[in-house]
Amino acid sequence: MQEQGIQPDVLICRAPVMLEESIRRKIALFTNVEADSVFTSYDVDTTIYEIPLVFYEQKLDQVVLKKLGVESRHSNLSAWKAMMDRFHKRQGKVRIGIVGKYMDLHDSYKSVYEALFHAGLACGTDVELVKIDSSKLEGDTDPNTFLGPDAPEQGVDGILVPGGFGQRGINGMVRAAEWARKNQIPYFGICLGMQIMVIEWGRNVLGWQDADSTEFNQDTKHPVVSLLEEQIDVKNYGGTMRLGKSETVPLEGTKILAAYGEKQIFERHRHRYEFSNVYKKEMTDSGLRIAAYTPDGALVESVEWPDHPWGVGVQFHPEFKSRPTAAHPLFRDFIAAAQKRKEHRSQA
């Protein structure tokens, strides 16, 4: 760095353990960095969320502020410390099946994974992720092989279908949703995952075997998920995208309202296709519950299964608003439902 004319003000050294004072001073001597500006990022046995406390204990924040000439103020890390305290006091675990399309890519659903971890902290439990490629549930495959009693550790305690685009693996997601609905397994559908609930209901409850989204089947006679009418002739892909923060109004007596505790919520969207209002009456008359709308009542934002412990689908992406110290209420209630499912199963 010095050969390139770069003189660091602070050094953070990766090491398995905390560097001894003598080593820190030697590093400082040969790098022209003050000894109190050499810090250790040592291995932790728990979670990456412990790292801020590691640096705080070494007073990294105070040194950085001093270097920048910024007045140092008292840092209140009580919420962060309380979160880590909950981490160490977790008891048991729930197994959540993530049925998605991009399971080979570790970071594809990173925000969803972290939101589930946050929810586990809020509920005092560890969350084990069971990643299932939805295409493996297609054809003659028995869902029990991956999800039920025949699966390792007797299957999963909850199923989450995240967002995605394209036709591959869709029927596997539909089968996962059907299995969750019929077997009273907590289910959380996000964006595409909500649309899967609607497609599954059309096929297996209303008997429309070709029920589908026009994203996957332009010729279906029952397009229960489709573009808005005014978007059909828009050729620009981004021109049909509903993107960014939007208001949602939960309805009375719904699980989504129970989770949020308020009637006006704002969540982020990223999708092109919507619940088709053409089939809303038949859907609701057969039992599917509309749980939330846009403020003007034009678009369905959430659906729920009737007579089910926790079957909720949302058109938006709640994972983006989850935080380690403040789990998103929908993820929190989903994990709580999975805990109850596991308790009932263990008592059976």
C-alpha cells in the first residue's frame, strides 16, 4: 500500500484469535500506523452479528471518529446486545423448507434466509433451512420424500415459496403448496409464492386443471394470475414492472393484520403479474380469503387459506424490511406457527 502512496489510518487484521499487544505494536511499527489503530477481526463461534460487538469492545468506533474529526457520542448498543442475548438463549429448532428455483446459488434468497434467522431470534428458536429445488417435486415424485414423514428428520415444520420469474419448477411449487394446505403445514408465499397459492387453489379446489399465470401459459382458459389489462400491450419488459414501495391495506380478521397490528403498511414490490380480479368472486366463494388490497381496492395484495393454522401469501417482499433487532412481523408469525406445528407433532 505504501508503495502506491497509500498510508492507512486504521488496520483491521484477520486472525483466528485476538492479537496480543506485542504483535499489534510490531504491526504498527512496520506500517507507520498508531498502535491503538491496529484492531483484530478474530473468528467468532456464533454468528456474523457478533462482529459489531467485537469491534465495539476494541473501541474501533472511537478511533474512526477521532481520525475523521467527528465528535464522539455515546453508542447505545443495548438493542444489539439484547438480540445477541436472545441468540445465545435459543432453544430447539424448526425446519423450514425453502421451495425455490435457484437453490444452487447460495445468495439467491439471501434476504429471505436472513429474515428467517431474525424471526428465529424473535421466537427464541434456531431455524434450519431445508433448501429444495422445486423441479424435484414435479412429475411422479412424492412430496413426502422431501417435505413429510418420509423425509430426513421427519420433514419440515413450515414451507416458504419465495419470489422468482419464469416457468421452470412452477408445478413443483404448486405441489408444495397443495401439500402444505392439505396437511395443515404453515406456508408463507412471497410474490410468486402468493401467485402459486392462487394457481393451486384454482386447480385443486375449483377443479380448473389448466389454471395458471399468463406468464407461464398464454393459452390457459383460466388465467388466475395475469398482467393488468392496461399492461397487456406494453412491449417493454420494465414497463410492466410494479416496482418500489407501495401502500397495502390489510382487512379485518386476517392473519396479516394480526401480524402488523396496523391498517396501513408500506412494503416493497417487484413483480409484473397480479391476482386476476376476473376470478375473484369464484375464488372467494370457494373459500380463499382476500387478506389485503391496495388503498383503492383495485389490486389484491395478500391471500390466506381458510381453516388453516397459517397459510399466507403476499404480493410484496417483506424480507427487505427485516432487521436483526426487529424481525419482520410476517416472518415472526410464520416461525411461531412452525413452532406450534412442531410441538403438536412431537406430542402426537
